[in-house]
Amino acid sequence: MSITAEEILAEIGPVQEVLDAHDGIVNVIDTTDGNIMLSLDGGCNGCSSTPMTAMQIYYSLKKLDHVNDVIFVNGELPEYMRTFIDQKMAKEAAEGNNTDEGEPQGEIV
């Protein structure tokens, strides 16, 4: 099963609200085989918060069943941040944490 661009944009809703306030744009380039290719454009270009924005998007999308990888074509997510999130998610899975109970969705807490 695949995921649509509309589903991706809906999942990043809380981040999108912040992007809208700063003229940031998320472009969904491809969703083939669950490999999501995105670019952050508009107000994101040159913004010092772009890596953190990418980190939030990566975290929320990687939780979805049909997402294998999230790739930012403009390099907005440094490898060390990707590794940090992957380790956090592995720890959550090992501990059996259910983020649906009490934790905000799509945020790194």
C-alpha cells in the first residue's frame, strides 16, 4: 500500500501551521514505495530553524506504517539528526511506549 501526498501533508499538520506563519512550504516530490521525498522551500530557504523543522517532519512521518524513509532533497536534515531520531524511535519501540497516550503527535519530546 502506498501513501499519498495529501496524507503526508495532513500528517505534518502541526508543523505546517508554523510554516504557514513564516511562508515556509513543504513540497512532496515523490512517495514511491514508501520513500518520501520532500523539499522545504519558501521561507525555509536560509532559515536557521529548517533542520529542526525537518527533524519534526521526519519524526512524524517515520511513525506511519507505509513510510520506509523520508528524504529531504535539499539536505535539510543532517545525518546526525536522522540518527538521533531513529535511535529515539527504536528506544520507544523497545519500551513499548504508545505516543497516542498523552504525548503530542508529531513532536519530539
